Amino acid sequence: MAARKWAVTVYGGIGTDGGIADIPSLRADFNHAYMLDVACSRELTRWWKDRMALEAEGQVAKHFNYQHHLEGNLLLLARWLRFPWNHRVRTSFAVGEGVSYASSIPTIEKDRSPEDTSRFLNYMVYELELAPPKQVHWSFIARIHHRSGVGGLYGGVVRGSNILGAGVKYRF
């Protein structure tokens, strides 16, 4: 089966209070910040006997309810493609790293650190993708959407924001 190099992902999410480590440990408290994100990605290469893939992705997100801004993200993702249960549920896991630009200072980030905020920050994403094994186009995704200053690396910004999201991906 030929690899589908391109993908469009659409997902929605809810903001969380606290740190990024609170999300996978199931200790996250949710707030009233919501987001809708559209991403377009392209697989650049595969290696290690097709176990890993490198992808480039661009995103546009609209924040609403508690926050009202647009966000653009550019990133690279490393994706693990092989899991022992892929014959039952096709699974991949990706970690992405890049940059994020918000059209205005996000309200949650301003609330968390009034003096240390920026429209331009680091961006990270963690994605779990699941689909029936024979479904080659559509899949379900769960994502952690994370903006931060990387401990002060971006203009002295220490804190950031996290959004837990879910949606669909279409590969072509």
C-alpha cells in the first residue's frame, strides 16, 4: 500500500490549568478556553525500516469563549508508526516541535504570568492517532497543544498554555 504523504487534521480542544505534565497524569483541571484547529502536514521521509517518519506541519487555530485570538504554528513532527497491535488498531504516536504566533497575547497566558508573556513562543504537540487497520484515509486523533517560553528561552517567558484536543485526520 502506497504511503499517503499529505494529511489534513481538524480538532477542537479545551484549555487546562496547571502544567503540561498534569494532562497525561489525568490531574488536569479544565478552564473555559476553547480552540478549533486546522492543520496541514506532509511526510518528508521515513527511516528505520519504516518505523519512523518525519513530517512538516502548519496550523491555524481560532481560540474562543475565554480567549479571542488566532494562532499560527509551524513545526516538525517525529512519528512512531509501528505498534504490535497495528493489525487490530492502526496506531501512531507523534511529537512535534516548532514555533507559535498568536494574533494577541492569549488571555490564559496573561493571567498566569502578567509581566512575562509574548505573542511569539515555542510550540509543542503530542499526538496519538488511531484507526481501523484497513482504513487508510480517516483516523481519530488526540492531541496536547502546548505553547511556552521554554523556561525563559523566548524573551524570558517561563509559563504558557495547554489545550487537550480531539478530532479527525484525513490522509491523501
